[in-house]
Amino acid sequence: MLYLDNSATSFPKPPCVLKAIEEYLLTIGASSGRSGHKPALKAGKMVFSCREKLARLFNIEDSSRVIFTSGATESLNIALQGFLKEGDEVVITSLEHNSVIRPLRYLEKEKSIKINILQSDPQGVITDTEFKNKITDKIKLIIINHASNVIGSVIPLEKVRNFKRNALLLVDAAQSAGIIPIDVEKDGIDLLAFTGHKGLMGVTGTGGLYIREGVDIRPMKFGGTGSISDNEEQPNFYPDRMESGTLNTTGLAGLKASLDFISETGIENILAHKIALSRYLIEALQSIDEIILYGSSSPENRLPVFSINIKNRDPAEIGFILDRKFDIYVRVGLHCSPVAHKTIGTFPKGTIRLSAGYFNTTEDMDFLIKSLEDIIKEKKSF
């Protein structure tokens, strides 16, 4: 089996993640912040520790400004629907995921939000001129897809920071968190949305949103927080203001362990490994005439997330063959990012997406390339 769908969910997980989840379920099991007994206090301590580790990873001074969510989609919805007001103008890129596009299209109808798009070229590059022309004093919020889930291109946050004017910056780090170093202070980030089950190597149902102090976000949920229960109004302090309901403590136990794994391994080493995989795979893919490779050919400016097609072949057919004949698991289609596919010219059929993870090797890439060559060579046998 060769798993190359890490942009959807990373696999396999570090062994420490599975061990931490098992230990939590067997020895703690209680909800955080809901009771005063010893298991609940242990759960609360674990949740606090996870929050602190995330704050250290992203250089966040006050960990209470990190709120836990079910993933990047919920985080982005909280940020967009909780911040934007009637008639506000926003700027997005032409590489955004539907987790940004769909909430904004809803707000466009409901609150007359105006959407301005920074047009990327097919390699994922946005020019300085485009930033200057689109980011005006009227813009209230800039939303940046830090790393594309379609072509793997990375947008330099320092460039965005230099053009942001008075706007707030919301970074969608669904693909980059845990792989590329992110510093909310250095990068000028006001809102950071991330998920726990991709580059952070945790499990599904975990994620978070960083909200800079002074940024007013309306809660999307109201209810029990385990704090000031005598008051019928929602707490006004963080993180309780934004965390109504029972947290996914089981998942957070796993996320805490995966953060330890990233810290011990070194995020710089994780990034270096993925750059090496990118370089290796780019050279191999470009050596095959029948393969179309989209996005940048520079391994330093991208993650190992590759969209390809085989000339005159349907991507869905290739994905099916890779699965059934070779046990190689990829994703085909539009990857919930139709605007990105319009940008690179692959709408509406999409592409075959190959997304490598930390545990993939060059031997895995060799097997992939050999399988693709077999598919091209032996077309009639399938």
C-alpha cells in the first residue's frame, strides 16, 4: 500500500499519537472543565498543555487566544462570519479552498460583502503589482491560502505583511501548519486557521483558530463552557467565549502527542524532508513526456503536493487504476478548490493529486513513477 493523500489527511500517524489516545481513553476519559474530580482535572491539564504547545509552535504570546475547533473549516467560518460586517470588502487569492469561498459567497448575499481576488499565475505566484492594486484602504480583511492544496505553492507571508495596510490578515494554514514555520508576530498574522489532522499529524475532528488580542470576533456557538455557570450570558474572556460545548478531548490528546513529535523531530527537518521529496518527484515526473505537471517546478517554493494529468486520459480513470491495480491511494477531481483549478486551467475535470507525507520515502516515489509508466505503456491492458 502506498498512501499519497496526505493533503486530505496525513497517514500513518506517529505511534505516539495512537498511544496517547489509547492512554486517554483507558485512564482519563473525562471532559475538560466540567467537573472537579481527578480525571476531569487531568483532562483539563492535558487540554491546557496542548494549547500551550500550539502557542509555542506559532509564537503566540497568550495561549488563551488559541481556540479549539473541529478543523480549519470551522475555524475559517468563525473568523469570516464572526468578523465581517455589512458591506465590508475582503481580498482573497485565486487559489482558495471552498472553506473560504463558500462562506464568503454566503456573506456576499446576506451582508453585501465585496470580494476582490488576487490573481495568481498557474505556478501559484502573485505579483507585487497585483497586491498593490487589490489591497486598498477599503479592505477590511485579507484571506491568504498559505499553501495550495492543489499545486502545493506557498505564498510568502512576509510579502503579504508588507502590503496589508490597515486590513487584518487571516491565514488559512490547513496545509502548511506543522510543515512550514509560522510566526504570528513576524508574519503579521491577526487570525490563523489550522487543522490537526494534516501537517500537524493528529487525528480528524481537531483544529483551532488564533485570534489576536483586540480583534473582535462574534461567537458562532453559545452554551456551556464550564465557567461562570451562574451567568446566563456567554463569557467574555478567552478561550471560553469561543468554546461552547464539550471539546474533543480524545482528539486533543492525540494532537498534543503529535505536537511533541514535531517538536522533537524539528519542523525545519520536516520541511527539509518534504523539499527533498519534492525535488526527487519533480525530476521524475518531468522525465515522462506524457505527464503534465502543474504548478512550480521549484521544490523550495512548494510542498510535496502535486497535481498531474496524463495526456488524453481522464484523471478519474488513472486514480481508479492506481487504486485497484497498484494499491496507490491518491485523490482525483477538483479537491474542493474550483477557483484554483480555473487558475491552472484544469476545470472542470480536475487533476490527479499526489500528496506526500513525512513518512513517505524516495522508494515510494520510485514505485509511483514505475506504476504511472506502466499505466501509460500498457493502456490497452486495463
